[in-house]
Amino acid sequence: MEGQINKNYLNFIQNKSIIAQEICLYLKKSFGIQPTIDQKFIFLLSIDHGELNNSKVKEQRR
């Protein structure tokens, strides 16, 4: 059970990291803005796991 929880948490962190990278890439391509390391970390922290799940459910319903 503990191994599964750790694996789920690792997946959660990896998903947040990928989304934060996508946000930074979008800002750079669209607006020429290169986020600082601090801003990237804030993006990473501000992504809520519930929002990730909700967006996946909405996407699957389409």
C-alpha cells in the first residue's frame, strides 16, 4: 500500500512539473516572456491536483 501511495505522489509531482513546463513554453512562444526560476516554481506549486483531475474528466467527456 505504501509503495502505491509513493508511486501516485511521484506521478502527481511529475504531472505538475510537465504542466509548469508547458505554461513556461507557452509564455515564451506567445509573448516572448522567459519566466525566472522563481516563477517556474510558483507555477509548479499553484497547480492543484483537483484541477488536473477535473480537466481530464472534462476532456474525456468531449
